[in-house]
Amino acid sequence: MPHEPQWNHDADSAKRGPHPRTAPSGRVPQWVLDQDARRAEAPVFGARATAPPKPSRRRKSRRGRGPRRAWNLWLVIALLVGLYYSPGVLERHIMPAITPLVPGSNVPPRGVEAAADPLGRPPEGTGSGSFRLQESPDPAQDFVAYDPCRPVHYVIRPDNSPPGGEALIHQAVAEISSASGLRFVYDGPTAEGPSKERETYQPERYGKRWAPVLLTWSDPEETPDLAGDVGGLGGSDYAHVPGHPIVYVAGQVVLDAPGLAPILGYPGGPELLRAVVIHELGHVLGLDHVDDPGQLMYGGSNDRAKLADGDRAGLALLGTGACVPQL
Ligand SMILES: [Zn+2]
């Protein structure tokens, strides 16, 4: 089903992108482009963009693929059967049961690694600083988060990594994990590159489960959205079984390696670069930018190296999302 990613920009953090469109498979990526000041000065010509680059509005279309057509046929059959009984039956029983069984469907078997209870809890008493959550695509659901009853897997593409880059990523993940209570599991290096069209289910590469969060050291040539002052991108895709809460199932952090590597030469450089990764992981978990320069999720320039109380309050909330074993 064609739908557009939701974007917003650091230079325009108060405005929202277009409201995301839902699809039967319910997956709409939510991305945030980062024109981070933590990024080093532009290494060539020093030209700083006055406006963020316009993200391309390519539609995520899967038309013309055989399996998708078969899946659509099954959807029609499920729809007819469901409507015969009642829409409630369709939403609560038929769709969740049938979708993972359809050959070529882009969803894994239900409930992979799903525990009965959350695997961790966020810390209490995280303060009262400001935070902002990514807009929920469903007005009836306050926010979208990862399922805390299963681990959040992540992989790293090591290509182009600055020295110590992998260790910085693991440290950033540990920070995000302890602030949210979500359990993260490192699945090792990957050869997969960044893509706005990334499939959230890649059984050939990652097995029959949701694809892990992908972290890559990229550059503007490979990822045109990193052009100009954009130091990183972060966001997640969500999935939805009708009748149950929407949850994030996979995400990406795309870092501008040539733009960010010079930070390592500054005093406290590794901590500042790690803060960029933490900031992007904040987007992955569901945080948006705030106007308070004292927070790591500030949308403009600051030199914070650590999470502040508002960031922590937001991440703690995002660690209390719904467990949805139906996905
Ligand atoms: Zn950001």
C-alpha cells in the first residue's frame, strides 16, 4: 500500500509533517532529520545550508510484486469473510490470524520472543523537564512505543565507522536502554545499508522476526538526506493489528560519517559523538525535538553530552508502551 513517510526538521521543530496515512499493514515510518549542531563544521567550502534539505516524497510502494498481489487477494477474501460475520470479528480474530500465514506477506509469525510481562522497567522519578513525543498516528492512542515485553534487537553496519564508533554506539544504546527500561540485544554486524524503503521484515537476512534496528555510518552520497548540515537521521516503523495498540517494530539510525568524525578531534569529542547517537536513538524510541536547549532532544544547537531530565522523563514513558503479542 503506498504511503508517505512522516518527516520533520530540526529547523522547523514546532511544525508537524503531514499526518501519516495508515495502511492495512499499518506501517508508516516516522523519521526525523537532524541538522545537528553537534555535527562538525561542513568540511568543504564551509557552506551552511539556510534551510534543511527537502526530503524526497517518494512513496513506499510495493505495487507490482507477485507476493503483494497474493496478499491483497487474501485481504479481499479476509474482508469478505469478516464482513459476513461482523467487522469486529474481522479486526480481532481473522486479520491477526490470517496475515502471518499468507505466503509473501510482509509480517513475521506472531509473538516472536514475546514474554508475558515487560522485560524491564524504566526508572522512577525522572524529573519534570520538557519532552515531546512523536505524533501518534491514531488520535485514540497517546503515543507509539516499542513493545517492552520483547527485546529490541539492533545491528551495526561497520563500513565507514570512525575510530571507536562501534563502542560509542553500544554505550549510547546502554544509555537509552537504562533510561527506558527497554532491553536491547546486539545481533552483530550487518552488510545492510540504510534505506527509506527498508522492509521491516527481512526473513532471508534476519530470520522470521521483525528486522532489527539498523545503525549505519553513511554519507550524503549514499543517503542524500544527509546533505548540508544534517548529521543524522533517526526513526522507526510501526505495525498495527486492528483492535490492538500500534507499536514500533523496526528502526534506523543513519549517521553522516564524514560530517561527524571530526567531532572526535574536539575536547570531549567521543562524548559529543555518543550524544549524537543517543539523540538519534531517542527519535527511534519515539521522542521528537523540544525547544528547551537544556535537553539532548533539543532541535537546535547545543553541546549537551548527556540525557537531561526531560529526555529521561520521555524515555521512561516510552518504556511503558503496550505489549502486543498479536504482532
Ligand atoms: Zn533530532
